[in-house]
Amino acid sequence: MGIKIVMVLAIVALVGATMPMMTESALSCGQVTSSLGPCLNYLKNGGAPGNGCCAGIKRLVGMAQTTPDRRTACNCLKSAAAKVPGISQNFASSLPSKCGANIPYKISPSTNCNSIK
């Protein structure tokens, strides 16, 4: 009987080790940046964001449904904004509302992504 319990525990441990952690993000920075690629002109120059830009924002909101995904998206946005010169912080923070998208945090370099739920 003892050997059966050990075998069951070993199988449970093996299955648990091969499953992704629930706290890991399924969202990648590549997905975030490709979703927002059509927004680059708006982020630099303002005006009205195009349909492709708003579709990308809404796609991103749809992909970021878990806390880890929202935190990943936040960190990716901050990283991408730091790498692309000429992005207006005002345009970036107003983009979700201009597209009718609800992002539950402010798009800003000062946002603490780890505090996002």
C-alpha cells in the first residue's frame, strides 16, 4: 500500500511540474507591441487614432484578462515607450478613452505595474 501512495504522489508531482504556473502570463511583449503598432502615428502626432489602432487596443484588452497578463501588458507598454522616441505621454494616456477601451491602469512610465490587479 505504501508503494501505491508513493507512486500516486510521484505522478501528481510530475503532472504539477509540467503544467504552467497559474501566475505566469500567457501574454507576450510581442503580442502587445504588434497590437499597438498601428497606434504609433497617433502616439507621436495625436489627432484621431485610426480604426486599426483602436482595434489593436481592444484586442489587447481582450487578451489581458488575468492579473499576470495585465501586469505583463503594462510592463511591455512601459518598455516599448522607452525605446521609441517621440511618443507623447499625453497621447498615450488618452488613447484607451479615445478608442472606447477600458484599461484598468494609467498608461504612464510612472505606473507601478506590480500593483495592477
